[in-house]
Amino acid sequence: MLHPIISFEQDDLGDWVALLACGHHQHVRHNPPLVERPWVLTAEGRARFIGVVVECRWCEEERGSGGAGEQR
């Protein structure tokens, strides 16, 4: 299911995590060469992505299982 990003926070390891409007979290790591997200490294870059709609895999799992899923 698609939900907008409403804010960002860092996890215990310092990786950036997007908080989605559905209440779930999604990592948005910059980990070249596997994942290129240099925008996540600056406050200005993260601010540009507030409101961007992304796929929530947790909501998809919950919908597929027909019940409350467990966020890992």
C-alpha cells in the first residue's frame, strides 16, 4: 500500500528511517554501490522527501495475511 513519508529519524546505528503516515517505519539508507540515496545525508535532502509516497511493505504483509502483522 502507498503512504506518504511524514518524518525521518535515526535508528540506534545512525541509519535514517522514514516514518510513514500509516505508522510504519522504513529504512532509507545511503549504502553505495548497492543503494544510492545521497539525499538522506542532509536535512535539506530529507526535507525534500517529506510527502513523497512510497510502498509500505508492512501494510502489504498485513493485507496479505488478513491481520495485524509484526513490524521487524
